[in-house]
Amino acid sequence: MTPRILPTAMQLSACIALALAALPSDARPLLQVPEPEGEPWSDNVIAPDDLAPLPEDPEASFDPSGLPRSFQAELIASRTERGDDSFHEFGLRFGGFRETEAHGSLSLDATVLQSDRREGGESDIGGTATLWQRGLFLNGGWRGNNGLGVLNSPTPSLLREQQRFFLPSVPYAGASTEWIRGREDLVLQAGLGRAGVFNGARVVGFELADGNVGTVGFQWRPAAGWRAAISALATDGLIVPDDFGGSFFQDGRTEAVHGALAWSNAGNAVNLNLQASDAYLGSASGIWVDVRHERGGFSHRYGAFNLQPDLAWGAQPISNDSRGAYYRIAYQHARWNWSAGLDRIASISGNSFDGWYGSGYARYQATASLGYGANLAARTSNSQDAFSALWFVDKTSQWGQSRLQLEHLHSRNSSESDNSWEVSLDQTLPLRQGRRLTLTASYGQVAYEGEEASSVASIAAYGGLNLGSRVTLDGTARWTEGDAFRGADLNLNLAWRVSSHWSLVATIYENQGSQRSPFIIDPLATEQPFVNLPRDRSFFLSLRYERQAGTSAGVLGGPPGVAAGSVTGSVFLDENGDGERAASELPAANVTVLLDGRYAVRTDSQGEFEFPRVATGAHTIAVVPDNLPLPWFLAEDGESRAIEVRVRDTTRVDIGARRQR
């Protein structure tokens, strides 16, 4: 069969022209289109003075000279009412990034704070400053990361890979250094400074204590498939909570050492940990081993531990006075995702939990828009039995992402029993770009600290929206009403971008009351203090200046000439473990976030962070869990996120910390 050849548009036009030319002259008028009656057409030209002004181009004032750099400064004034007292804060916050030719990337985050918070209204001046140098490359395959100012004690990465136990870092004012050869073939770390605690309301400050913090750490690869690490930490003092939801340093010196030896290959790993401490309460030691085995869709983890009483690490409490073993199994399929675990825990001294603890989780993705599941946990001992259950349904619809959740707890001891339950609905609305809103409503009967159950209802909202091209509103609001508890949490920011470099921000913050969840029954979770806060209300007003400059490589993490976008996000305490930030879930403030391992910022009071002017393409956002409150932790897949930045677009990343239920 001979293939047909279709004519092109040019060939068709030529054929039509030839056909018209071949027509008789008296027939051609029949094919002509008559001209419209009336005045001939003329273009309408708008006078330049009548044109609407174009929106300001942020790139118009961009300075392309020199190496990439950015700077931001913020003047802040605030008034806080806490209980029957009130105080004022005035501060300056400033920071930025700068690329250098021979000294890596520099990041600065600093504050200067003046407050009359002390007793008697006495004025006090303080603040924080953190300068990071990252990516300093030297001969021999070495690269260095150095910090100066308010830092957290560094820890080798192997010592942070914990399945069941978590060791906190210690904040201090001083210096730290880290040198890495190859792909962590050899890691050297050290830090030294003055101990202290974070303070301040809107402007973060750091209150020095009467003690020092010193640490040194090493990590190396003794052979193929093997890794080893050791870290020593000495601290003067212990961080304990105060009566106002803050913390202070209590006298008491702690010296501790932690070592680990790990082996791994495809699908198998063994991690052995040894720890010893000499603290003001006495000397103690601990040993635990974790084994991981993966086959197909199944993952098995099991281990054993022996942690003597008064075992300590740094300035915060850790798990101790227990010995036992645990087993975990997990399975993941296209639709199924489930896990289960069993712990046998015995008290060494007889003064802590002694019994069994089991947990299970399952989730089934029924359709592309519907999923449901449950989380169960139970523990039993000679003194108390407890059972906790969580059922949930996830639904995606035209109204956005919804989760209906029911939690229940039953606990019993020799003299009494408690029952708590709570039903909640989380709704993330599908709004157009520039708007985001998550709503949460809950109601239940909750019992705290052995008291009778009382009714509690709560409504919360979290999000932000653009009120025009220059004004934005974002924040969180939560209202709680109960028979024995009534409170409100409010944190709203109204920002007005005056120009491409200047913006004005007004904030109102209010908090009254604090309750911890009664549904967490893990016996190895670090006990959290129960604090009922007085009314805390603050008003802030800040004037912010931001500027970026540099060559076309001035975008963070990009080659010359590449386009740019921005990255924003938050770090939060994921209470229900679904990976989505609900309106009722609290932010994680003052946590370090890294872009591509080079540029560092800290989260603000809302847990928010921002990297402006980031190169388009693939990047990595990593969270350093330095100031996460125990027992919250970041899962192995939660510490680092791969993201894609689009031109002139904002990529948002919300990262949730978890805790054992």
C-alpha cells in the first residue's frame, strides 16, 4: 500500500493562490470579503501617565557584584504580662549568609536583649550569637565545620543512631570544631564553653550558669562495613524546670563517656553501645545492643539493655535503673504498613517500672483517597496496668486532607482506675497559593495525675494567608475549655512588607495552662514535669531589614546563572505521628535546620524557618535535634528531607518529631 503524503500549510496556501488566479475576473468579487461599514479601525494607545504602576521587582535592586551574601536585621520591642508580673524586652536580632573563596560558607544568627525581667524590675542585658563556618575544604580530603557562640554539644553521627534510647545534647556558650575526612572515614569533634539555658520571650537570650561544658568525640571506620565512635562529655549542672515553664541550672557535676561499635551490610546491622558516668548522685554504667535484619518487606529489630541507677549524660535526665530486652517487627507494602513490638523491662533497684510493655501500629490505604488504622499500646507491672488505643481515618476530598481520630486510655492500680478518651478532627483545607489553614476540634474526658476524669473541649487553627501583595497573617490559635482546666494559646503575626528590603511585624502571644498527654504510657519515655503555667501574654513589634547580594551564584546551593526560589517550613511535635502538622500540635523552637549541610538557621517561637533565594533544583533540608525536648526524637527518615525548588516559588517543608507511645 502506497503511504499518503499530507500537504503542508505552505503547499495549501500556494494551491489556493493558484486557484484564485485561475478564476475568471467576473467571478473573483464573489469570493472577496466585504469591508465593514463605519469608521476605519485605529489602535487605542494608552498614555504613559494613565498606566497602572507595576509591582516592585525584588531583583531590580539586586547587587550582583562580589561573592554571594545576605543580611537581615530586626529591631524588636515587647511587653509581657506573666501572672501578676509584667516586664519589657528590647532587642536586636541579626544574621545572614556569606560565601567565601577559601573559607567555606559562613552563617550568623545573633541577638542582643535588654530586659527588666529580674526581680525588682532591674534591667539586664544579654543575648546570643552563633557563627558557623561550614564546608572548609583542606588537602587530604578533609573538610571542617566550626562554630562560635551559643551552641550545642556535638555528637558523632553513629552515637545518634539509636532505636530505643536517646541521649540529649547540652547548650553552652563557647566554641566547637568538627573535621571530617572522606565520607566520615574519620571524624574529629571537640567543644568547650560555659553552661547555660535559653531564656527570653520573643528575643531569644541565653543565661550563663556557674559551670562549664566540655566534650570531645571521634568516629572512624576500622574495616569495611565497620564503624566505631566514642564521645566524652563533662558538664557542671543539671537542667531542671522552674515554676514558669522555663528551666534553670542546678548545681552538680557530671562526667560521662559513650562509645559504640557498629557493623552493617545489605539489610543487616548490629550496634553495640557502652556508657559510663560519674555524677553527683554516684557512678553508674550502661550497655545496650541493637540488631537490625531486613528481608523483603519485613524489618526486624531486637536488642537488650542494662542501665544502672543514676546513669547520666550531660545536663538532662536519661533512661536508667532498668534492664531487659525488646523486639520490633515492621512490614511495608503498597497498601499495608504495620509494626509491632514487645519489651520486657526489670527494675535494678526495685524503685522503677518492672513489667511488660507492648505496642502495635497498622495502617491500610483502602483507596487513593481513604486510609485507616490504629495504634495500640499496653503495659503491665505489679503496681499498675495501662492500655492505650488510637484509631484514625484519613480522607482526601475536595475539602482537603481530613483525619478523624479517637484515643482511649485505661489504667489501673491496686486502689483505683482511670479512664480517659478524646475524639478529634483535623482538617487541612486546600487553599490557593499564598494561603494555608489547618483546623482541629476535639472533645473528651481526660484524667491527670490520678484525678477524676473531667470534660475537655478544644478548638485550634494553624496557618497563614496573604492579605494583598504586601501584607501576610500567620500563626496558631487554640482554645481549651474543661471542668478543671481552661486556657488559651495564641501566637499571631501580622507582617507588612513596606519595600523590597523593609518589613514591619506585629505579634500577639498568649498562653495559659499546660497539660501533657495522658495517652503516652511507654515506661522508658523520660518523665515530663507537669507544669500549670500562669497566664502569659505578650505583645511584640519589630522592624526587619533584609538584603541579598552577590554574583549570579549568589543563590544558595546553585551554579552560576541559575534561577532562584525560596524554602520555608517548620519543625513541630507530631503528637499523633501522622507526619502532618495539626493545629493543636506544638512547635519546636530554637532547633537548628541545615540547607545542603552548609547554611544554618534556627527555628523561631512558631517553629518556623526560612531560606530565601535558593537555587532551583534538588536540595536537602536536615534538622539537627539539638534542642528537641525529651522524649521527642526524629526518626531516621525524618532528620533529612529531599526537596525540589522551583523558579520564583516557595517550597514548604514541615518536619515532625515523634515520641514512643
